Amino acid sequence: MVRWWIFGYDWTRYVTVDIAKSLNSEGVQITGNGRDKQYGTHYYKDGNSTVYLRESPFKSSSLQGYSRLVHTLQPDTHTYRYLLKEVQYNSIKQNIIGSIESTHFVTAVYLCHDKGRKIPLMICLLKYPGYSRYLRHDTHYYVRKSGIEPNKWQYDRSVTSDGKVLTETLKKILEQCNYPSVLNAERTSGSYFIDGENGQNTFKLYTIPKFAVKKSENDPVQGYVKYTHTLGNGYDFRIFSTTHKKACQKFADKDFYKKGPFKEASFYYWAGDKDCNNPLLLKLTSDTIDISYYILDSTNKWKEVTISKTVFQGMMLLDLLDTENCRKNKAVILNISQTDKEDFVLFSTSCQTNLNISKCPTKSQMYDRYYQSLASGYKLGRFTQKGHAATLDSLELPLTDTSVFVFHYPKSEDGKPFLIYLRDSRKSYKNTNDRPYEWKLYTRGITDENDEDRIRNILELGDSHTDSGNSFAKEESDIEIEIGTEGEIPTFENENTTIYNTNLWHLLWLVPIIIIIIILLILYCYYYLRDPWVRQI
């Protein structure tokens, strides 16, 4: 490139272009002069030089989902000539091989959902060799060498403007960068594209893998639901941010996109949050060992939290979910075995005062009755029992119940819960002895908490009239019982009546001895007990 030397003075000015600049970046202003708008809608200063900036959408339908930002050097004047000194990204010089002085346009290609301009995918330099910038020009495309490192570029001669080669090249770069994505936190089923949307105007013509969402109920316990997002074909992915109810949720770490790549992402919700309004926790898995957890802070940004494996090391997964559930949904845990409010412990101190426990007098000498009620505005989040998660059959959250009655047997300080009564739902749950933390729905439950006769009958009948809603329990209507005479054992319709007692196999050695004894008895009778006239023959 020829410099302008006038009276022995170099009138050439060198300009630095920062491809990290966007229309909303600090220092970028809107172009006010009508003549200057032909170069760009916005501009920023590099010393005394002006660099114009504008967005240039791709016209090709196969390139929707990508965006271009064009940086234009200001035109030459009668006094100065402007040449490109270097290309930077956030003030870091980009390693571009070859002469770039004659460049007048610098175009950076990004993903449309890369709002922070974190990962430039391609750089295009429009060069004007020689004196004139109007007679001819050459376009040079530079692509990433590897990964997400922003300062390593290589010249690619095969790329053409708006062509199929450009589309395929960008797809390869995306795969090398591990598909930087926006996770859609409110998706509970189906699939979506890496921009967090359905791809109606972006990636619908692409063969780019999509996210699939899988639901896991009662994960990790009853009361919580987990939605796991995985990228198709087993690809790993990186994350720019998440989106929820059309609002962007960024990470507190500005360089979070450099972490990973991840194999799956899981959002935890309370089962009573049917519209998925309040995500409680984000779990990111790189492999079976490298797992990280994040919660939303007061500024609606994801911050990392530490989850311990034991209660002695710190807050565990359930503790964190319960705390976030109380904070966001005002849903608290109810301990079935608890008899005194002073024993109520939860990591979030704000939840400790929202549950009242009292012992109700009863005429019965067989059981005790305890009443647990929630403060106004709070809901039942889940049930626990002696530090373990309690499971209630066919429980649908959220409950309208704010008061629960728990009956303990026997009537003493050592009594154990055997019956739960939800007043508003009018449902009774009976405890099973073989699975002490699982409660079955009692089909012939009590009518109210004072129904002492029926409560006593339930206690005496044990597990009768319980109806399990799980898949491995048989419904009462599917079983037919044959009523026989007194002392007979009723059999089920599909039951195999042939019974094999495996405890008798060790007695088989007696069979040949018994046979020998029988033969000897027959011979004895034949020789000594037959008619004497016959013996003389």
C-alpha cells in the first residue's frame, strides 16, 4: 500500500478495529450526520480516526441464525489516508497472516444468539490493492484454527460469499466450538434449537443438532421434578446464557462460555409449580465426576453453589432445593414424625417460623393426635419422616391443604405415625410396615380428625383397604376372591394352585428306604401269613 508523503511528512493514519464492538457497546454512538450514515448506523473512535459500524444481515436462507457486523474505515480525505493497522478483540491483537493495510472493510460473523459477542466465528477482510478503492477489490476469509481461542485465525481460500461453502464452513466452526447455546429453562418436553427457540426464523434449514428435553418426576424425591436437556447425537455444548419467559438469565461469571463443554443440563422445579415459573436449581454435567450447581441470585444471574455429599460437609442437594423452594414458592417441608416445633430445622431461617405444631387432646387411649398448620401464604412443599423423604401415593402438588393431622401409635412418647389426614383434600394415608417411609392412600378413610371409631378400626385392621397408585400394586377391582368353607384359603383368579414347597427337597433320600420297607413287608406277608394249605404245595 502506498502511503501519502507530502513535503516529507507521512499523512497516513493507521486505524485499529475492535471486532468485539457491537451497536450497544460502550463508546459506540449513533451516526448523526446524514452523509456519514452511508458508511454505518453507528461509529466509534480510534484516536483521531472514526470507524463506522453497521449490521448486515445475511440474505441467504441457509445463513439465517448468523449475524454480520461490518467495521468501515472512514474515507480518505485530501489530507489523510486511512489504513488498517491491526484487528483486535477486546484489545487483544488477532493473529492474521498477511498484509492487511489495504483493508477498508472488516466484517465479523457471530451467532445471532451470541448477544455479548463472545465468540467471533469468522473474519472477512475486504482489501483494495494499489491506489484506488473503487476499481477492484479482494475478499479474504479467515476462520478459527481451533476451539474458542479468539486470536488464532487461518486464511481459507475455499470460502465464497453467501455460498454453500460458507454455510458448511460455519457449521464446522460451530462443531469445533462445541455448539455455543442458549438453554431454554421453561421447556419441559420436545426439542429446540441452540438459540433457545423453535428455529422458525433461524436454524430451521440447518442440519445442526437440537436439544431434547426429558422429564424425571420425583427427582431426587417426591415433590421435585427435573428436566434434563441434552444435545442431539451426543454432542457436547457450551452455554452463553439461559432464557426463561422471554427473559435472559446470564451467568455471574462473564467468561462462563469458556467453561465446559457440557454433556447435559438439568433444571429442577417444585412439582407444584405447574407453569415452571421459578427454576430452583441448574445442574451442569461435564462427565460422571465433574458436576456443578447454580442458583439464581437477587439480580437474576446464575451463581455457582457448592453441594456436599454429606450433611457434615455442608448443604446437600435436598437442603438447597428446600431452601430455594421456600424462598421462591413459599413451599415448606412437613416432617410427619415431628411432635415439637423446636425440633424443626431447615437451612433457611426464614422458613422456620412458618409451621405450627400442636398436640390435640383425644379420648382414645390407643393413639396421639398432632396438628400441623402453615402460616398464611405458605404451601406444603413435600413430606419428610425422621430425616428421610416420605412418599404419599397419588399426591398431586400443589395442595390446597394448609393443615395436616398426624396420628401416632401407641399413645406415648415413643409412638410412631400410622395415619395422615389431609383436612381440605379429605384424604387419608396409611403407613406400611414393610416400607415405613411410603404411605398408601386409604380408600375407606376417616371423615374428619375426630372420627375416633374409624381411626381405631384402621389401627386394628392394619394395611386393609389401602390402595397403592404405583405400577407394581394391584387394583382392588382387578382381583377376584373365591369364598370357600371355613378353614379354606381363598385363591386368586390367576393364581397357580400348584404349590411347590422347596423346604422338602432334603427329604427325597427317604423315598428309596420307604420303598424297600414296603417290599420287605409284602414278602413277609406272602411267606408267613398265607393259607397253610398253600404253603404245603
